[in-house]
Amino acid sequence: MTHPENQRGAALLSILVVVAALAVAALMATAAIARQTDLSKASYRRSDASWAAYSAEALALSAVDELARRTSGQISPIMTGLGETVVIPIRGGVVSFEIADATNCFNINALADKDENVAKLAKLSWVTLLLDLDIPASDANGLANALADWLDADSNTRQGGAEDGYYMTLSPSYRAANQIMDSPYELAAVMGYTADLRAALEPVICTKRNTQAVRLNINTLSPEQASLLRAAYSEALTLAAAERILSERPDTGWSSVDQFELLPDIRTIPEGQKRTEALSVNSGLYEARGRTVLDSGSWPFAFLISTENGAAAHTTWRRMGEE
């Protein structure tokens, strides 16, 4: 027979269990509401950051349009509006960006040009860039062939290159893209392109949405990009000479490529080793890069703005967030 005291103890224990369960449920509900609130705030911040970035894009388009009209594309390193940080206060933070000439880089995709002569010249330039990083000639040629194999549409393996037969042996395995790249970050998938090598190449490479070689603006090339200038002269120009030329460039730049080629270091280079068509004193492509900072969050963005062929400034590519 159950005693009243035992019944009261069991009832009290049941009540305590119910109270504990309700407390746990309340705590879980509170945590869920807090998480939902945080997600909503983050969503609003991302939305505000995106609108701020679009506002920066509109301002950058206007600035580039004005720059193009004022200079007809012939810009110099000291040109007002280039390399200057623009800061726009917004509610809860700031948005900032800089505009830079986006002309000066090596278009990786040029190695896949259907014109064999263009592709051959692109490969020579790529090898030169690798040699300037102290990579042995044999390794540089292999790396160039591996990249060409990755980009071209066929499955034929060049000497020292790589196609599906190599990539399918990896873990995880994958196939060669056999198409042009959308981003230089895709180099990570190509045989031989280590993180250190990609970091060293980053300042001088790009991926255009075509296979055309980029025409370098000799008035905005930096001394750190001297290897690009050297590559335009089939190694007949030393890296030291290229760096010196760019370091001693007149503040207003050269008025023409012809004037540039009157320099002693350039004038003595044989005509067969000059690629004058690869050089220019004009720019028609600019990059606006910056970030929106709201509360404790930070959202980067980047835009490519074109004024090529006399067109009004327009965005050809944009990225919101990290690449």
C-alpha cells in the first residue's frame, strides 16, 4: 500500500521534471529567436552593403566617364582620380573604393588563341614571366604547356603538360577544363601551379573573357610590373633595364609608343624582337575595387569598367563578396 508521503514525493518529482522540460523548451525557443534575429540582421546588412556597393559603382562609372572624356584615354600615373581612395559615409558605416588602370596584365587565356602565332607569342611571354621568377627554363616550358593543355579544347598532351590522364590520377580526381578561365584563381587546379607560384604571378596576370593579348599602357605600368614590359621584347630587354625605364618615366608619361622606343635601351633592340603592337599609351579598361563596412561586417566588391572604342563608361564585370 502506497503511503501519502510517497505520493506527494512522486507528484513533486513529476512537477520538477515538467518545469525543467519547459525551461529547456523556453531556452531553445529563445536561442532560436536570437538566431533568427541575427540572421535577419545579417541579411539586412548584406542588402545594405550591396546597395552601397552599387552606389559606389555608379560613382565610379561617372568618374571614369569624366576621366575618359578629359584625357581621351591617354592617362599617366599622376592623373587625378586614379589610385585615390574615395570614402562615402553611409548610415552605420562607410563605403570606400579606388579606381585603377586595369590594362596592364597578362591575359592567361591568350595561350588558347586559335591563331597559332598569337598563342605561340603568348606562350613565349608566359615563359618569360616564369623565368623572371627564377624558375628553370625546362620547368617554365613545362608549366606553360600544362597551362595551354588546360585551356585548349583538345585532349592532346604537350611535352611536360597535362590532360585528363594526369588529373584523373589525383585524389580527388577531376578533368582538365579545356576552356578559358574565368578567374586567375583557377590556376590552382593546373599541374605545377603551387600556392607560392600563384602568389608571385598574381600582380601581373588576369583572365579576360577572350583570348586576345592585352595591350600594355607604358604610362601606367609600375616598376613591379616590369616583367610585363620585358615580355613584350622577347627577353631582349633585361628585367633590370625594364625596371629602370619605368622608375625613370617622365611624370606626364610618354606621348607615344614611338617616343618610348627612342629610349637607348629600346632603340638597340632588333626589330624582329620588338612587339610594338603590344604597347600603347591609352587605356580603355579600369577597375574599381573597395569594400563596404557596416557595424562589424565588411563586404568587398570589384567592378571592371570599359570605355574602349570611345564608348560611354559601362560595367563589363562585377563581383560582390570574396572571390
